[in-house]
Amino acid sequence: MTETWQYQVRIRLAPDYAAMARQDPASESLAPINALLIRHDAQLKCQYDAFADYVAQAERDGVEHFPLYRWTRETIENLAKKAKYLEAFTLYVNGDEVYDKALAEALEADLQSLASDAITEIRKIDTNPAHNPQPPSYKHS
């Protein structure tokens, strides 16, 4: 039986655009990106913010229930990694973090045709663990 993987599109924004996307997402400077997002029923989520939200929820609900807590906390506390993840954005489609390949490919193609100074990298990834580095496992003490 062949497994069907889900996909996700991620982009990296130039520093000024990344700050705008986090602080003023309706900015006129982001209008071409926002129009594309509307066409695909997609939303941007800053990866740093997603990591920070995960850590905050783990600390509220009990870190023992969040297997990636330690790795995620160490990641957002590392200044070099923080700078990297502040410019990295995941695209959610129809509210979903991962979606069918056809949706991901259409989104990726439209992003590539956008030709913008704002977007410095576009990546389509799949949920196949063999294609993605796995975070270290930590034992809770």
C-alpha cells in the first residue's frame, strides 16, 4: 500500500517584510502576498511565533504532555535560531497546517510567479519522516 503524504509550503521573508508580516500584516507593502493568500484561502504563521505559542501552552498545561517542549524552548532562546525563525513562515491553507499535494503545488507555483523582493525562499515539504530531520527526544526529569 502506498502512503499518501501531506504537504506544507514555507517561505522566508526579507527581514523588513518579515517584521511587517508579524506586526502589520495588512501593510500595503504586503498587498501582492496578501492577494495571493486570499486566492488560496491561506494564512501566514511565523515559525518563531508558532514555537513561542507551543512553549507557552506547554507551560500552561504541563510540559510533560508536550514532547517537543525542551527542544522548542531551547530553539527560541537561541538568538541565532530566533533570528532565523522570525523570518520563516508556514502557510496554512483552509486553516490546515498540512494539505494535499495539489494545493501545495498550486500555492508554490503562484508564489514563485509573484517575483517579489519580499520572498527570499519558497519550500514545499512533505510529512514523510524520511525527508525531514527529527528533533531529539528528551526524557522528562
